[in-house]
Amino acid sequence: MLTDMFSSKNHSTKGTRSFKKNVLRIPTSIKLLRKKYRSPSNLERGIPEEMKVEPATNNCEVLKECDRDPSLRNRGAKTKTPHTWSNRLGNQTANPARILHPETMEDLIQIIQQAKAENKKVRCACNGQTWSSSSVVHGEGYLAIMNKMNKIYDPVHLEGNVWTVEIETGVMVKSLDDLLRNHDPPLALTSNVVLDNIRFGGILSLGCHGAATHSRTLPDLAHSVKIVDANGNLNVFSKDVDPVEFSAATLNLGLLGIIYSYTLRVEPMYKLTDTVHFFGDFLSSPERDGPKLKAIVENNDQTEVFYFPFNKRGPHASNDRLWVKSWQRTNLPLTETPKQTKFQKRIQRATMAVGTKLVGTIASNPRHTQVISNVMFLMVPTHANRVLYAPDAIHHMDGVDKVKSLSVEMAFKADENFENVVKAWSFVINEMYEHAGRGEFPLNIAIEMRFTKSSQMTMSYAYDDDLDAIYCMIEVISVAGTKGFEEFSAKMARYWMDEFQARPHWAKMWEHIPGIVPYLRQETGGARTRLDEFERIREKYDPERMFMNRTFAGLLGH
């Protein structure tokens, strides 16, 4: 429970001014710490030593090929009581017949065999970071928590700069980052998500993405995937053997079986330099600002656009500022030692801890939204032109997951001059200010956009036959418990759907959007054909619908 920093004694205007004054001191103190540690006396050169970091403490171990002997491991699929589960946010709860914590492939087979004998369904979860009900199963099934399936196998060199690494689905992002950077030679993923404390099972099976414009979604980095099907058989899917089945199996929504592992393509470690811009009156004119945004996106390796509502004083959006952060690959030397980077993250976590408590008061005190947003914008990092290793640059929002939030995200194809992107963005801003004029604040954390190339995965929300198409991922975020967010976000989603044929991010909130299932099943853009193709493959590996839940049943015509 977040502390209510606006207690009854602080409801006066004087109390609010005092509160704001105290909060403003925090960024100042942080700036002093940054100044103290800004310039290293002697920056380390070269990759090997400066990249060494402590591995994540999640008991993740590296196994060589000869170590894969399941007979040496505990075969029991452990259960945990009471049999009640909720996601991290708490908006999804379940009461499955059993909650299991598998550790080996044999455990997965055992779970499936038992479920088949008892006519039970099976769904999986990791950290519970997902907003949608994709993991929800009740008394009709088992819930397998995959966190202990956290083995990483030795990277394999294929050719040139192409490497692969096999990971079990419970592996945490930080664990893989650390292992790859400590490898000889150091390696990294081409793209990645912002958070480093979530696990790859959910990231890949639900189609999550990063911000690498010239790459695709994370499932598109897969080289192969291993899934235990409804008969307890291990199936290996790869593009070389069957590209159609591979596309369905990689982003499979947990509907083909229990995923044992993914093998991902990785590359030699690279560095990124970041640029930060604060724009006023930007993204308000499609004809003027669309081409400008396109140039930013296409001329950088990665781009993210953030807007924190009401971040400047004044009654109009033109007073506000956008935070645009972009990254370029570079061969320049690092601007920070590993210790300095670690210290910067520590500062960021401290700042976010304050911000979390501050933002947490908005839902119960909506009248303070504009004041709090104004203060929060002062905490936005302004440092730029840092040269960091890819994982350190990409995971730039340490601690943001501590904020319990609501999120709706949709993807659509950017048009030739990004004019539709500006229209999609402007619609949210205009609606937000219209609500504010009535004293309503359904959007109170952020609007965000990221861009990637289209996906080639059958069930991806960014799927497109055009390999060069750029997809815009636009997201609206509010504090958990915010009054009116569901209605507001559903209206935004319907506008994006009707105007730009947008599709929902499977891991975010989407089931509350009116007419979403019929919309996704329509014939437009070959969507129905892809759903039918996926259903044909799903039925082959799960004819009795052991892995089906209510979330996806209607989507697939059941």
C-alpha cells in the first residue's frame, strides 16, 4: 500500500505548497551527488574488465551441453498453498486447482500428464508483470510458475557476428545481460525491453518489444523454440525446418504447450550514445511535425517519446514539454566507469522511490494531479551524450516498475510521413485536456511511443507483410485505481483502431475495449487468415484445448 502523502492535515493550499517545496529539494540533492561522481579520474579502456559485473542473484547457472542430465536434478513439480494467485498489479487474480513450480523439463512433462489424467487445463506465469488475463486459470486448471526454470546455456557461435544462446523461460533479463557481457567475446541482444527484472517467458510468448527502430520485436530475435505439447512430447520449432509453424510457436500466447526454452540470436557487445530533447508545441500539427518525427526515428538506432501530463504551468498543452530520448550506435569510448553507471542507477532508484510515493497519491487525490505532475517532471533525467554499453543504455528507467500502474498499448503502421502518428498522439492530448477542464484526470502518468520494424510472427500485433514497415507502439499509463481510466483508455483504443487499424499489445490491458474480439477477427489486412492459420497449428499440438483459457478462446473462435 502506497503511503498517502496528502493526509488530511495537508489538504490546505499552504500544506500543498510546503509539500511541493520539500519534494523539490530531492532532485537538487541528487544533482549534487551526480556532480560529485560525474567525471572519472581515469576511465577504463577496452571491453573485458570494465564490462565485468556481478551476476543477478536468481541462482541462474550456465550449463554446458554435456551437463544436461535431468536424472541429476530434482524431478518433483513442487506445489505451493494456498492455491490463490494474483499478478503484480493485483488487477488479475486466479484460484487454480494447483499452483506448481517446475524446475526441469521432466517436471513440465509430469504436469501435463497429470493435467491430462485429471482433465485439467494448464496456464503459465512468471513474475506476473502482465496486465491482461493471459495467465488466469481457475479451478478447471493448473498454474505453472516458471521462475525456477532459469538456466542459461553456453552461447554458440554460428558465423561472423551471429551467435545464439538458449534460455529457459524463467530467465530474468538482467541474468542474460550479465552472462552475455561476461562472455568471451562479450555479447548483447540487438533490442530489449526497458525493465531488466522481468522474465523472458512472458516477454517472448506475448510479443513484447524494445525501441530499436531498425530491428523488430523480441520474438523476431528467436532462432528456435522448444515446447512440451499436450501429449508430453518435446517439439523443436525453427525457421529452417518449418517457417509457418515456427512463426506461430514463437509468439504462441501459451496456447501450444508449456514453453521449455527459447534460443535467441545475439551479437557482439555494442555501445550506444544517448540524446535527450525537450520539445514544446511538438506533435500538434501532422503536416509540420510528422516528417520531423520521422527523421528523428529513422536517423537513430532507438527512439522513445514521453509526455508527462500537465508538466508545465498553464491551461494548455502548448505550455507542456515532450521528452524525446534517442540512441545511436557508436565506437566512442565510454563516458562512465561501471561504478559510476551503477551509482547513477542507484540515484535513479532513489528518485523513483520518491516519485512512486508521490504518484501513488494521485488516484485518491485527483485534484492534485496537475501539481504532482509538475513536480514529477522536475525529476526527469536530463543527462545526455553518455556513451554506455547497450544493456546499460536500454534499461534506463530503473525502478519504474515500482509504480503500480494501468496501461493500454496498441500498435499501428506509421504512414509515409508519420502524419497518422501525430494524429494518434494529438487525439490523446486533446481528450486529456478536455477532461481536465471538467476536473477529471483519467490520464495521470504518461503517454509513450516507441518504434520498431514490422514483425514476422503470425500473432504479433505488429505483423505486416511489408518487411520495411515501421510500427508505432503508443501507450497511455495511469496510476492503479485512477477513476475513469478504463473508459478513457478504451476511447483512445477505439479511435486508434477505427482510424489506423491498431492492434493491442497482448501483455497490456485490452479485454475491456468494446468490440475488441470481433474487430480482431475481421477480415481486414488478412487478420482472419492469420488467426485461422494459428488455430490450425494450435489444434495440432493441443487438440483437447488443455492450454486454452477464456482470454484467447473467443479470439480463436471457441
